[in-house]
Amino acid sequence: MSSAALPATASKLLHIGSHRTCDCLERHINCLSAKEWLKAQIGVWQFYYEGRDIRDKEQHPATFPIALSSRCIELFTHRGELVLDPFVGSGTTLVSARDLQRNALGFDLQQSYVDLAADRLNQLSLFHDYEQVAVCDDARNIPDYLEPGSVSLIVTSPPYANLLNRKRLNKSRRGSERRNSQYHRVEQYSQDPRDLGTLALEEYAEEMAGIFGRLLPLLRPKAHCVINVPDMWWEDQRITIHISLVEALRSVGYELRNIIIWDRTNIVNRIGIFGWPSNYITMGVTFEYLLDFWRPPPDE
């Protein structure tokens, strides 16, 4: 099947595979061996970037490595099942799905990101039995495209409220490296008023509750939803985005199952001295959160 970037179309149901093509037992939640399961069970994860990863902030301001979405997809789905990324950005989730023989849909407001995702997929093998599709539309409209109970995993990294909508000072960089090409740049995804990245945190949390509340019926019972998000500093205060998201998703019916730390220390070089000698602050660039929710099973 082909991969594509589709234009926004209201109330258009997409027919895409969502059923297992493996021989695993019905009660198994993935295709992993016991040894592979054990590796994923540790609550602190590290990943390395590879050549196919997007790291150029000119292309996208906030990306995660292919290895991250691949770990989540392997852990929470079987071959042939359907993965959804409601904020697909550069398309990393779709690349992982292609690698792992899963079907996948990704949505983004920005046509340039949808085109980037499609280009990345087109660089991969054309011969495959699964479909990965990028759609240019608002995440609020995703229920128009999918049947209830058809999604086996949501994995995404949403916009971080309006916390990127400010000039970068590069305080985490050391010495002359602070004045790199990103210095005093505004890294916002867009200034589209529909973009969650233009919203203050409280309004952002309300919108996220609304979006994920509409996505919950699309998940099958006990299917997982993994959200990658950091906390940030704003005017010398820690902005706990991860807590806002936990509260937002719980309010619309999700159950928090795990909080995993993405330890980024292995990919961060030459960290500047931040807060010394009078104000101890942990460096946000050295770790992020993976919030693992699921759709609770129906009452027995």
C-alpha cells in the first residue's frame, strides 16, 4: 500500500488496517519476547539518534528520535495494528510504524510538516503491506476519520503551550555556543490561532482535555496513549506541563499507568552552568517525561 499526505476533508472516514497480522496469543499486548520485555520494563529510557532522524530546528523545532516511538510501538501494539499520532510534526511516528509493520495515521495543522512526513516515508521501501498516512487537519477533527475502537496506540509529542513562543536565550549552552543560529530565535510551530502552541498553559490544558477526550473512544479498551513532554522554565518558575497533562487526561477518562523518564544525558553535550552559585535548577534539556495512559477496560 502507498503512503501519502492527504488534504483536510471534513467527515471523511479513512479505511486503514487495524487488525493484528501476527500469531501472538490474544491476551498478549505485544510481540515482544520476555527478554525484550524486561529491557522495556526499566522506568528510565535512553535513546540514540540515527541518520534518518530530523534534528535540524529549521525543519521542526521539537522532534524525538525514531528509537523512542519505535520502543512505544513495539511495547504496546502488534504487527498490523493501527497507531495514531495526533500531532505528527516531522513524521517520526510514521517512520517507526513503517519499520515495524504497523499501520499509522498522523495529523498536523501545518501542510509543510505533513509534506515533510510524506517525504520521509517516500524515502523508505515502497514495497510493504501496511499503510502510513499523514493528514493535514486539526487534531480536533480526528474522530471524523476513524472508527471507534480501531486505534491500538496513540503516541505523540504535542506542542508545549506557548512556551516556545519566546526568544531563545540558550542558557543551557556553554560560552560562545549560546550565540548559535538559534539565539534569539522564536521556535514556535506556527502562529495559527488554532495551534495549541499559541495558548497559555491553563487554556492549553483545557484544549488538550477536549482533544484527547474526543480521541478516547477511538482507542480500544486497554489500549495505551503515550505523550512525550518536558517541563520548562518561564520567568524563573518551573512550568509543570506534565502535571497539567496528567490532570487534563484524567479529567476525560484516561488512567495514568506509568511515568517514564527519557534520560537525554547521553545526547546532550557541553551543558552550561545554569543557576550557579545561588539557585539550583535541574537542566530541562537532560530529561523529558513519557506519560503512559490507557483507556480503562469496561466495568466487569
